[in-house]
Amino acid sequence: MQILTREAGNIVILDIVGEIRRSHLVEITLHQAVKSQLEQGKRDVLLNLEKVDFIDSFGVGEMLASYISIQNLGGKIKLIRISRKLSVVFKIVGLERVFEVFDSEVDALQSFARP
């Protein structure tokens, strides 16, 4: 998994490429990447999952840990561009009730301004 970081105003966008799963080859986990942003004072995070085609139970745990860390600091985390395959996993484990998911980056970014 590779995580590319960019910003749009006060919102951090993490473009994730590859599989979100337990691996000894991963240099940084998703939750570590999110915590790094939180340590820098960033509170709103948008995860771009367009190039993610697999997530395992470890990855689900990383997503939930990221959500909790951000919520505890009063921030928001949202998702964009999840594949049909990931959408099925999200429904099975109930993540679609936890995360707001958008098809468009513009719509997701605008949603951060709403209460």
C-alpha cells in the first residue's frame, strides 16, 4: 500500500494505492498516516480509495481506528470513490453506516463545510 498526501485548504486528502491489509512490506499503516496528520494539527481527512481493490479485517480495523482518532479530536473523516468490491465489504461489516462516502472529490470537500 502506498499513501500519497495532498491538501485542499484545511482538508488533508490521502490517496491510497494498493491493498489495505496486514503486511510486513507496508512502511506505514493507514492509521499511522492519519495519526501523523493529527499530530500536525490537521483534523479533517478525506480518504481517496479509488485505487484500492482489497481490504482485509486488519484494514477494516485501520479504518475504524482512524475514524475514532479523528472523532476524538473533533475532526471529520470521509471517503471518496470506493469500488463496488469494497462497497460490498463495507456493507457486510457495517462501515457504510460509519463513513460518509462520496463519488466526487468536489462534493466531499464541500461537505466538510456543513455542520
